[in-house]
Amino acid sequence: MQGNEGNVPFSKMVFDGKRMRKAIQRRTVDYNHSLARWMQERVWIRDRRDARYLRPDPNFIVNMLPPVAYLDNPINAVTTKFIHTSTNKIRYPVNVVRWTPEGRRLITGSSSGEFTLWNGLTFNFETILQAHDSAVRAMNWSHNDNWMVTGDHSGIIKYWQSNMSNLKMFQGHKEAIRDLSFSPSDTRFATCSDDSLIKIWDFNTGTEEKQLTGHGWDVKCVDWHPYKSLLASGSKDNLIKLWDPKTAKNITTLHGHKNTVLALEWNQNGNWLVTAGRDQLIKVYDIRTMKELQIFRGHKKEICSAKWHPQHERLLATGGSDGSLMFWMTGQDQAVGEQESAHESNIWSLDWHPVGHILVSGSNDHTTRFWTRPRPGELTSDKFDSSLHVDDEQQSVSSKDNDYRQQFTEPPPFRPQTLPTPAKLEPPPFRPVNVPRQEPLNGPPLFRPTNTTNRDQFNEQPPFRPHMENSNNIPLMRPPFDQGFRPQMNNRGGGGGGNRHQGGNRGHMQRHDGGGRNMQQQQNYRPNPMMNNGGNNRSHMQGQFSQQQRPPMMQSMGNSMKRSHPDGPVYRPPPPFAAQQQQQQQQQQQQQQPPPQQQQQPQNYQPRNQNKKPRRWN
């Protein structure tokens, strides 16, 4: 080991030229310990007197034995606990599920004609193969555990070995094959189809021996007796028929259902026959008396599948079209276990593990689910909701896809990444890097909000712009003055005789502004129209004092102080010069003009006090 090889993550480690897969924690049900313990204890256990009973505590899980050790307690094998969901990458309805005879793998047949093999211990994907060209409808193993026969929707029958090699194929029916079953000797097998026929085939030669006719509609299920020459079949004509395969004759007919019979199976004791159909009823017949032994009612919709337990002859599992999974026991009317939402659609097939501790269900919702018995300390009433386990399906798909493709999904460690690096963000060529960005010319600064509608709530005036609404609404009264000539500059500039008015207005503005600003500092100040004499004297002032007659200083002042402003086309703020210069200019202008005629004062005339405040309009 060199350098930092010890810090390489597990997903980057390479062994024998292949990238090592990351270890995934999987749920499992290991039955090897319980089987080994049972093989040791069954030597001295004579009967139920020597059996050890389990206590409802997790500490006694190690003492748990396989279902065959509790033949007198079938409730121990009610598999209501959910383990795992298995889903193919390309999702298709699962029509049939079958365990291999040794219980190491599960084989599922889908509507795409594919066989999918799942590990029986960790429930992960192993392999997939295209078995049929149409949907797989029937699948069954021979009693000697060496051969598997399958039938598809187009009526083709195929032979398979335990290593999934196909040895024989022939056309068995003209329509879809719905079910098939081996004889006790494995020399023959029977198939049923939607063509209302039941055919008996010689397994060695693959030739048809007998053809059983008697059903008036599609035959949905068929099963050979476990040790007798007796066949049972259920059809869409609501009938259950018992056949003699040697003579191809109908022995008897059972009229027990009011709708299509979809599932049928013999019990391993050879005496009970369970049937289920679309009338939501499950019936157990005793062929020794040819009568109904028991009727189970509990499904809310039609029943699609039924399966006896391999060890407990009284225990039965059924699957409905609404995705419900229920467990029944002969002698009890109510279900001993139930999962109302085991699947989201029809449960087409059920199969028990050969040991009897796991049940597998294949459904029309494209999933295969595994169920096991609760351990000591766990409840059997825990409910399962299929809609809450979507992540399990995605994890199953991803794990299956990564089993063979994960080593190719990432580039090797020695291959550099060829992704382009993003370019550096640089300023434009014409903008120096060290020069700060200037504020926009036509608008307020970047840090100053442009919306001034809500400024009143903060009692704050805009910068350099006094609040003029009150001064406009309450105009000032113009004080009396002499009728002599006043140039336009004096009226607008506030010089000469206008100093008194200017000072009065300044006090008025200071009261409204609240900040103590004078008129020389208020650059954006716009005088009140009443303070400007241009409204009254503009006509004769323009005639007597034109731009050409002004002194040179006034002309330059007037032109320089004219600037554009958003409040008006031409705005003349007050000049920043001292009042003394304005008075000197006014004295020079008055010397050139003749003195004004003095008006005759009234008798009760009193001179105005300059310190008195101007009056307002009412």
C-alpha cells in the first residue's frame, strides 16, 4: 500500500480489474439455524409433552423452530409480516410465482414472457431470461424436482431443467393455457385452456393422450390429486368437475359457486378440495362425502388465488382482486390473519416456501412481495400499506440494475474528467478594474430607495428636497410695497428691497423644514409663486428691462444660473452671492432710472413694523 491508498473510498476500490460493489444492507430471513436446531431436538421430542413453547419476548427468538415443529399450532405459520418487495427494471404484471424445490430461488413469470430469478435468502435479483414470446400463464414443478413445465398465452408448452435450460417446446392449445398439474408419478401432466378443453399429455414423448370435454366455457384451473388418479377443474361456467384421467370421463360436478371459479387446489391429505371464485366465496369440499366442509366469507371482491400450507393441512392463504391477502383455518369462520392492502391490484399467484415460513405473492401491480411469520415479541395485527412502499420498489430496481452495471457507470480512476471548467469572470476591456463603479446619472443613488410614497411614515424628508405641500396649500400674503420699478433679478434673487420678504419667507420655510436650513443651502428650493412678482410685473418688466439692457454681470449671472430641473423647464435657484453684491447692483440700476413718484399717503397711515410676521390667507 503506497501513499493514501488507505483512504480510498470503497466505491473506488478495484479488485481483479473490476470495481468492487458497495455493500448494501439487506433484510433476510435465515431459516438454517432453526432447521439445524430442530434436527437436534427432534431426536428426544416424542410428542407435544416434550415440546418447548415460545414466550412472547425477543430473547426467545433463538429458540424458534421451523413450522414443521409446531404441527399442533398452525397459527405459528401465519405469514402477515412484510419483508421485501422485488420489482423488475421493466415493469410487467407478475402472473405466476414458484419456488424452486430446494427453496433457494424464486421464479416469477411475467406478462412479457420473461423468467426472473430472485434469491430466496436475501430476495435480491439474480438473473432474467426470455422464456416465452407471450405472457407466461402457468408454471409447475414435477414431484421429483427435476423438471418444470410452463405454458403461455399463445398455447405453447415448454420443458425446463433446474438450470433453466429449455429442452422441449410444442403447441399444446389454440388459446391461452391457464393452469397445469403433474400426476403423482410424473409420467403425465394435465393442462387447461380458454378453449374449454382439458388435455392429458405424456411427459416423456410430449404427445396428447386424452382430451376431456365437458365444460361449456373457459377452464381456469386444474389440479391432479396428490396420490390418486383423479382430476379436478374449475371453469367460467361456474362448475367444478371431477374427472377420471384414464377413461376421460366426468365423475361428478359440483354446483357450489355462482360465478367463475378462478382457483382450485387439493389438500395434501387428499380429502379436501378448496375452490375460490368471483362470487367472493372460499369453499372447502370433502370428496369422501361430496359435500361442503366449510365456507369462508371475508373478501370484499373476487378471489384470484388460493394455496394450502405445505406442513399445516388446516392453514390456507387466499389473494383477492383488491390486493388483500387473507389467511384461513378450517374449523374457524373468521380469518386468522389479514393484510387488506398487501398489493395495489389483483394477486394472481401465491406460493409457500418449502419450509413453510415464507409466502410469496405475485400481483398485477408489477411487484413480487415476500411475507414471513412474526417472531416472538412481534404482533400479528400490524397492518401493511402498499402505497407507502414505493421506495422499496425503486431500491429493488436500482439494486438489480447495479448488480451487473455498477462497474461501468463511472469512469476509471485514472481517466481525468473532461468537463470544461467555467471561465473566469472579468470586467469588460473598456472598464478599468480599480475604478469604482459610478452611480447612474438619471436616477437616485443605488443605496437610496426610489419609492418615496412611504417616507411620511418615518417622518423623514427626501435628501436636499424640502416638503413643500404645506407651503403650496397655504400661500403667503404679499406685503405692501412701493409701485416703483423692480427688476426681474431682484424679484427672483431676493436682493435689494426683497430682503425683508426673503427673510420672512425664510422663517416660514424653517418652520416647515424642521432642520434649520437657510435659503442659500437649499439648492433644490423652488420659491412659492406668491413670492415671485413675475406673475404681476412680468409684462412691463419684459418691456422696460430686457436682456440687452441688463448689466453685463446680471446677464452672466442669469445665464449661468439657468439649469434644467425635473420640477420645471427652467429653474433658477437663489444665487450663492452675498446680499451686499446684490444691493450694489440694484443701486447702480436705480441711479440710471428716474426716481419714482411718491404716492400720497392717507391720514391714518402708519409705517409697517418690519419685525411683524406676514399675514396668511384665510
